[in-house]
Amino acid sequence: MPALTDIRADFPILTRTVRNGRPLVYLDSAATSQRPQQVLDAVAEFETRHNGAVQRGAHLLAEEATEAFESARASVARLVGARDAREIVWTGNATAAVNLVANGMANASAGIGGADSTRFRIGPRDSIVVTETEHHANLIPWQQLCARTGATLKWIEVDDLGHLRLDQLATVVDETTKLVAFTHASNVTGLVTDVTPLVARAREVGAFTFLDACQSVPHLPVDFRALGVDFAAFSGHKMLGPTGIGALWGRGPLLDVLPPSIFGGGTVKVVTLEETTWMDAPARFEAGSQPVAQAVGMGVAAEYLMALGMDNVAEHERRIGHILREGASEVPGVRLLGPVGDPNIREVLGLASVVVEGVHAHDVGQVLDDAGIAVRVGHHCNQPLHKRLGAQSSTRASAHVYTTEDEAWFFVEKLATVRPFFGMSS
């Protein structure tokens, strides 16, 4: 892995100043990451020299655009351990990827897709299982699928520190379960899920598995096939790529029979006035004009991360996360959401979500912003987990490949000034 100073030099935004000329300390990467010059250049190069409609033209620009589009798909596939690039479906973001599967199951339940799609049908006698730690994007689509089909939504609870209650697996996941959806890494506690028992239990009862990998793909070595899941969603803007692009990974035989949920050009084999037959994946899910420049940027971001080495990325962020969590937990009047100082923790991301006694998270964020520190405030699209951990909102600092140890310590230093700023004793 290159020196951290060399990595930081790839990110032009990190050289700017913010409030009162202070250097930017960017600790909001769990929300959206910054982009290296290589990604910015690739998007600009495509837009200025190769822009064309993919898959639909015989002219040179169309050929170049299609080659760039599919090359990016192959790069992203390599990052996540896909056996075939066709297992990657481009989506507008990770939320769209979750909804693609949920709506596909709803369409199968309505009879769309024919006999091949019957395995995805779900009804009043069935259930879907989520966990109490889910981001809203991996909760609401399944809530809505249950509402549309009459299925029951169940969930696995967490303990007081945010660990999944895996002892509940045998009772919550049962013969009625059609799908188990769970996060790979929490965007609040940073805890990384042990996928193995969840996948094993789902297989025992014949249920599909869906993995929210938004917080793992950018920060950890990930191989979806080795994990054993059936579907997974992740987004470009959290992995050093552009906004407006995400991906669904799925096992090829499943993707080829899951009914599409957005209909139109590019997805079809034969169209008559009476009926339509669908292409195989991924084309069956990529209706209409595609975000080609964004896909190109996501592909370059994947190559950038692979060049760094995901083991190296994970180790760097593990060190930063230790400073953020341990340092914040020692500040008087500050409570860390999730475990701290626990030797039994399997893995934790480079982030810390804290509650400052007597100070609203938005006010904490303002104090830090005045010092040039960018953090996330609120419930981070995860209200159920905040409620379970006894917090309405929190302030989250999160790292990426460009974060320095000095920045992490600076966050801890300024966090210690928050309560005194509001006249509270430290």
C-alpha cells in the first residue's frame, strides 16, 4: 500500500479549507466517500471523448461506450468475488438494488415471470426476516413486500451493545421464511456481521439471503460467493466512486429467473403487442438509458481499491477506528454506541457513533464543523437501532483510506470541548 501522504495526494478535495480557513478534516465517509483524481479523470474522459448509447449502436462512440461500460462491470465483479461479470447488475444506488429484488419477488407473486419465477413467490403463509440493526434501505422494501403480499415480517434482535442475538436464529428463521436480509457491517456501531450462521440457517429452511454490503465493500475484503449469500447490494459513492450508481450482485441462475421490476427498452428478447419475453441477467434489469459515466467511475474506483489491497485498507481503517472509538469513550459525558474495549469483537469498521450527554447531535456537529471536522449527525437512516440502543440520534465519525491518525485524534480532542462549550462541566 502506498504511503498515506501519496494516497491523500490523489484526493484533491482534501487540500481545501473550510470554516475560517481551517483545513478540512473529512470524517463522513460512511455517508459518502471522497473521490480520487483517477475517478474524476475517468468520468471526465468518458464524457468528453466516448459518450454514447451503450449496446445500441454500430458507430465508434457506441462501441467505445459499451466497452467502457462492460469493462467497469468486470472491475466491480472482481472486487466482490463474482464468478462472472454478468452477476453484476447496475442500479441507481444500493437502495434501488434492494428494491429490485423486493419488487421482483412481488411481481413473481403476482404471476409475472411464469413457471421459472415461482421460487420467488411469497404469500400470507410466508415470512421475511430482517435484523434490528438494518439501515432503512434494507428494511423498508421488505416491509412493503410483506404489506403487498400478506407475508409476515420478523426480525432478529440485538443486545445492549448492538451484537445480533444469534441465539434467536432457530426460532425466528423457520419453515415459513422465504428470505433473510441482513447487513454485513452496521453503519451505527461498525460491527461486522458473522455471516456464516445466518446463511447456514437460511439454507436449512430453504430461504434466500440478501446482504446489505454498503459498509463492507468499501472497507473490507469481500467475496460474496465465499460468504454464501444469494444477493448483495452496494453503492458507488461509498467506495470512492460517483453518486447515482450502485450494484446488485446475485447468483446467475437466480438473476436469470427473477422477474424484472422496471420495464422497457434493453431488457427484452421479443416484444409483440400482446406479450414480452425478457433477456437474461443483467440486461433484463437494466431498462432504458444507463448511467454509463457513473459506472465507468465506479469501475475505476474498484480498480483503485484493489490496487491498494483490501487487506491493507481494512488494516489502516482498523487503526483509525480504534482511535475514534477508544478515544471518544474516554471523553467525560460521551457514550459510544456499540462495544468498546471488548477483546471478543470479531471485526469493527473505522467509525464511531457517539451520544454527548445534554447536547443534541446537530449541535455537536456544529461545534465540530467550526473546527473544520465533517461528521454525520442524526439517526443515519437507522431509527430502530438507535431506539434499541437508547438514543434518538448520534454523531458519527467515519474513516476511509485517506484518513490520518492525527485527524482521528483531532476529532477526539474537539469532541472533548463540546460540553464545556455549552457550559457543562467536563
